[in-house]
Amino acid sequence: MENSYQETLWKNFAAAIDMLREAITFCPDDLWQTEPKFFYLTYHTVIFLDYYLTNPVKEFVPALPYTITNSNSLPAEAVDDVIPNKFYTRQEILDHLTSIREKCRRATILSTPDKLNERWIDQAEIKLHDLCPALVIGYTVLDIHFYNLRHVQHHVGQLNFLLRQRINNAPGWISQAD
């Protein structure tokens, strides 16, 4: 991949991450404390953003630990069976998001074409963290970057929708990051 493609991928991916940061920051304190759906969506987005950026996957260590819960005991507001081990503060999530953003920069800007064409996850890693959906098992590193970017943007849209429903306001669009 030529440098211009890497930079374009990075600027767009970083913009999605910045939009996630804006949604989290924009959320009023009382809404953060009383709207579990906002928290669960935020957590889900951040934990998977980090996971999908990890290569090799065996090196993934969640900075915001979770437990996989069976579907019979899920909180009603949960996005999936990945349940945070505690209610993480907004600052804990934002601090982690800062480190993930840098991880993303390195993963996009510094990747070689050969690295981007490698398989993202090794067969032995698939069940390692209980986070790998079957549909991404055959993905290359480049595939998972685009999947991850779209995943973040999808949930940013949901967070902004919740903000509009609850406070009739939401952060604006970020077209490209620096």
C-alpha cells in the first residue's frame, strides 16, 4: 500500500475514533450515570475497537476487563454477551480511547502491504478471548481495519441517536482527522 493510501485510511479511521470521543464527551454526566444503554454501547465499541486493532490477537489484553455472560443473564441494555467487569468511568474509557487511537495510527500508517494482506487472526487465536465473530475469521489485516472503522462509525451513529433522543443535541460530523 502506498503511503497516501495508508494516510487516507488513518485520517478516516481517526475521524471515526474522534467522533466516538466527541459522543462520549458530549454526553451529560446525569445521562452517563442513568442511561445504561449509552454506557454499554460505548464499552462495546471501545473494547472491540481495541481487539480488532490487535495483531497478533494473542497479544490482546483488555485494559477495561470484561466477562462473557450467557444470554440468560444479560442486562437488558447490553449490546452482546461481553459485559464489563464494572461500570467504568467516562474518564477511564476516554483515557483508554487515547491509547487505542495511537495503536490505530501505528497499525495503519506503519503497516506494510505484506502485513495488510496477512490473515488478521490465526486459527489458534479464534476462541482465545471469546470475541471473534465467525464472519471475520477469514479477514486480512486490511479487511479488519475497514470492518473496525465501519463498526465504530455504526455505534457512533447509535450514540448520537441516543443523545438526540435524550437531550435533543449531538456532536457534529468530523470529516478527517489530522
